Amino acid sequence: MVALRVNPTLMLLVWLVSVFIVDRLSYWHVKPGQLTHAYVFGAGSKSYDTMGMAMEKHREDLFRHWLLVIGSGDLEIHTTGAVKERIEIDNVLFIGSKIELIQRLIAETPDAT
């Protein structure tokens, strides 16, 4: 059998690009009454009304959520309305404090001007 040798520098480079570039190409913006998934390179964005929205925090993966990074977890969002969606956001750091902030913002109603 032929053993495959991988250059550690190449592995580090792939990991750095994945974490600091590829993962940053989309982000979530939370405003009172609205949750928006935006993309960096002009792919558009998708907005969700927060009326009736439900969120779940999952921290069942012992290795990923407890041993590697303390305070991380997966966030699952269920939307309501004409098109019901189930959105999964994996590996959210400091998920407890972020869920509290998100719940406070989505509970507010936007100012009507």
C-alpha cells in the first residue's frame, strides 16, 4: 500500500482559508422584527419575519461543543408563514449569550414611521 503524506503547512493553509475566509462569506443580521441572511459576494440576501419564529439550541456533541470550544453550540431556527423553513447554523460561539440577544431583538416590533 502507498502511504499518503500530507504537508502540515498545506493543511494549516487550507484550515486558515476555510475558517477565516470561506466561513465569513455569509452572515446573519438581526434587527427588531427581522432576521436576514446576507452573502458577501452579491448573491443577495434572504429576510425572515420574526413573528412566530422559534429557536432551539443544541449542544449534544460532546467533542465539538464541550472539549474543543467551550460555549459553542448549534442553532436551529424554525420560521412560520407561507413558506416554513428550518434553518441550521452550526458551531455558534458563545451561543447562550447570543440567543438571549437574538430573542430580545426578535421580540421587539419595529418602529412604524
